[in-house]
Amino acid sequence: MRTGIATVCLSGTLEDKLQAAAHAGFDGIEIFEPDLITSRLSPREVRIRAAELGLSIDLYQPFRDFEGVPPERLERNLRRAEAKFEVMDELGADTILVCSNVSADAIDDDELASRQLRALADRAQAHGIRVAYEALAWGRRVSEYDHAWRIVEAADHPALGVCLDSFHILSRGSSLRAIADISPDKLFFVQLADAPHLIMDVLQWSRHYRCFPGQGGFDLTEFTARVLATGYGGPFSLEVFNDVFRQADPERMAVDARRSLLLLEESVQRPSDAARLAQPAVLAGYAFVELAVEPSSVGETQRLLHAIGFSQTALHRTKPVALWQQREVRVLLNAGAPAGPAITAIAVESSDPSRSAARAEMLLAPILARQRGPGEAELAAVSAPDGTSVFFCRSDQHGGTDQWLDDFEPLGAVAGSELVSVERIDHVGLTQPFDYFDEAVLFYRSILGLAPLESVELAAPHGLVRSRAVTSADGAIRLVLNVSVLAADSDPHGGAQHVAFACSDIFTVARHLHDIGVATLSIPANYYDDLAARYELAPEQLEAMQELGVLYDRSPEGEFLHFYSATLAGRLFFEVVERRGAYAGYGAANAPVRMAAQREPAAATSSA
Ligand code: MG
Ligand code: MG
């Protein structure tokens, strides 16, 4: 699959964009005209720069409001086009995008549109240029791709074809069946963009909310498979207008964009490409979560871990890292961090850590070079966009090369709490920097083979928070990614991170904390009044929930009970959850209550 990206997808100068696209491994680019107009590079210099970087210039765009105009306006439009063709000659670009007319006076006459496009194709052909006609979803007379194809087919000119743009087609919910009718030599260009399902004006939706394939809600796999089935051999080029991407680091965004195409290519399962990506290994759950805590928060962190039933069982042989464990649930505590507290690493139990790492590398994840002492396990790890380390482990292979537990010196018999126990890490909540959210969703989705749920918006007291979970099919790995909907300088991460532990009896765990004087997050009485109105819960249960700060949610599949610890230095908290039945959510309805409670100065219940 030949890949491309429109310069409009990336931030920076035209040079920045070209460089980022080349570094990420794209084959070609679309030059978005405003990016050329604002550049000090001449078209010829752009051509040279692109060639130096190994990029072809696959498209020049957009050329607007050309067809379906009163005949007396045709000559002026053709003159306008001539000027573009001269620029394209200098650029070395051989295809121009003509999008369907949006002006109010566009004439509803396919025959006229065909004739005028034919005249344009004649002029283009003299320059060795092809015209790719695209139906904009909000085109005045032509807004469907099959309509554009009928006009192009009727014009019957070798230099005139169509451009298919997934956004314009999927945003209208058009049937994809007519793609098969387009002959491959007339399919000049294909643009890909995903988008979240939104109900809004389609032009605004397109200009602000497009995203890379796999980040939104469109079925790009189906679309791409149908395009490939025509025999199309041209580029698949990303054309994404996104407010956040436009202001993010272009090098990072270009990698994210390229990753989206690698994943898409895998999903269409072309036999020739099948060998390229290593299949995701089976993930059995979390091996550990690593916390970095600055000295002033160490005591409080240890106290909380102990209260939840963990004991310090081992120390790393060479690093200031302690292993806290109960049953097979493990938390690494790095107590020497300069700042924090933070979740610095997550580790997943992989059936094949080296395959997991190979897949991640193919998907352009940076491989982490580890400093390793003599005899220490080699841990396969990659870096997530926000810097969180992601380790691939096997904890069940004693003596194996990836036996990371052997790097820890057991402390001997330790007194744990026998009363309380959690059974596994239920989920990890990673709050993302403002412009990393969609990228993070795609990163975890692709590298770990997780499926994203729909994103939800939660009303926090300090602004809206967007939240999206990515999970493995059996729920063994659940990650919740959060981000502030609007950037706030005071809170670049949009809130705290958390680790949620699953237990089978939330009241025993919560009661134990209460009894030993470890405060849980205090929940307002109004919440319980509302809960009583919404659900028929036994009064004793409600009373216990209120006393212990336990929250409640219900779905047709089951129930969810959970409570939160105090927040460490405003940055990190723990959650304990009990899932009943097949409840698959995270208590999103309760998140605003939690966030409001955490905002209070003394955000904890008075201890027992
Ligand atoms: Mg387009
Ligand atoms: Mg949670």
C-alpha cells in the first residue's frame, strides 16, 4: 500500500511538515495550497526538498468552485486553473484535486458539469496533469461520490478521474457498493480520514474533528477493502483536519498517522502484507504497575498499599525499587523519583514478549534501551507517546531470560494483611497531556491489540474531561485514557492517574481501611440520596456505602461497586472495584462525583 499525507494534517512550516512526513516513512505528500502560499520556498525549491527527502508530491489541492458555472464564467475559471498548472509544473505534482462546487449559484446540470470538467481536463492534459474530481459532503449540487463518478464517466476524458475521500462518503452514511462501479484507471486518488460519530454540521465536523484511521468511529477497513477490490494501485493519503493535531508536534503526529495506516493495512488483510506485522500475542493481564514517588509521598503511598493488602516482598538487586505484592498482584514502587507521584510503567503478561516487542517496533513504537546489570533479565519494553514505559513480561517462566522477578531479592517472611485482598489489577487510568489523546488511543489499540470503546465526556468541576477505554477481548487488560477537553496550563495532564484493583467483596476491603484509620475519598450525601432515587437498593447497603465512600453503577449486564483512596500529592490515587455479573464499564456516571470530591481541600473521609 502506497502511503501519503496531506500537509494540512501537520503543524509547522511546510519544511517541518515535509521533514516529519519523510521521517515517519510516508511515500508521498499532498501539498495543501495554503501551506505553499505561506512558505518562502519557491515551488521549485519545494520540489527539490521533497525529492531530497524521498517524498513524491502526489496531489495539489484544493481547486474550488469550478464546475456547473454559467458558461460565460468558464473561461475565467480555466485561466484560474492555468495558473495552478504552472505552479504544479514547478512542483512536479501531476494530479490536482477539484472539489465539487459549493457556491449558491452552482447550476444543477450534470451535462454542463461534465462538459466543463472535460474542458479543464483538456487544459490539464497539455501540462501532463490529471484532474481528480471529489464530491464534497456539502457540495451544492454534487455531494455523493457516485454522482461525481457519473459526471466523470460521462465526460470520458483520459485526464479526468475521481478522488474518493472516506470522510465525505462515510459522514453521509452513503452505501459503499458503488465503489465497485468505478474503473481503476479512473480512480485517480484516495484520501483517508476517520472521525468520531457526531451529530453536527458536516462542514464543521470535517474541518475540526477528522482523525486518523482507527481513532474515530468510521469503518475504514470496509472502505479500504472496497477500494482495493477495484484494483486501485495509487496512494492512500491521509487528509485530516483536526484542531488538536494542528497544534501538536508534527514529528509525533506524522508517526501517529503512519501507525494508523500500518494498522489499517493489517486490518484489510491483504495476503501480500500479512507477514509484515507480528500478530498480537495473547495478553493475560497486568504483570505489574510501576509507581515513581518522590520522597515526601513515599510514606503515604506505602500506607495505602498496605491498607489495600499489599506487603513489600522484595527489593530490586540494583535499583531503588521495591516489589509490593499480594497473591499475583504486583506494584513496583520506585521511591527515589525526583517528582511524582506518577505511573511510570505498565507491564503486561504476554504469551510471547519478543513477538509483542517486534509488533510494537513494526508499529513505530520507540524501543526502550534498558540499563541492565549482570545476570539481570532483559525486559522487552517500548515507550508510549506520553513517556509511560510498556513492558512485555512472562512472570510464569522461572529461569527464563525474561524472568524479571529474578531481579528482585526476596525479603523473607513478611506480615501482610490477611483480612483484605485484591485479586488483580482491574484497570489503569492514564491521564494524557492535552494533545496526546487520540494518539494514545491508537498506540495502545495497535501495539497491545486492544479494542477501544466509545469515548465519553465527563463534567469535572474544573472543565470537561474526555475518557476512552481500550480493552482486551476478555477484559484482562483494561486501560482508561483521560484528557481535558480544553487545554489548561495549570493542569497539563488534566488530572490524576490511578490504578484500580479488583476484589470480590468491596465492603470487606473498605471496612478494613475504615477500621485501621485509612480514609477513603468522601462522597457527598446528595450522591446517596440520588442513588436511592435511581435504584432500589437495600437501606443497609446504602448506609454502608455512604459510610465507607463506596459508589455504585449498574448496567443491563451487571453491577459495579467501587471506592477511591485519597490522592497522593494531587497526582495519583488508588481505586478498588468489585464487578458483579458481566458489568464491563468503569462507573463513568460516578466520575464527576469523584472529580468534584477530589477537588475539595480535604478530600477524604475523617478517619475512624
Ligand atoms: Mg478530501
Ligand atoms: Mg477507574
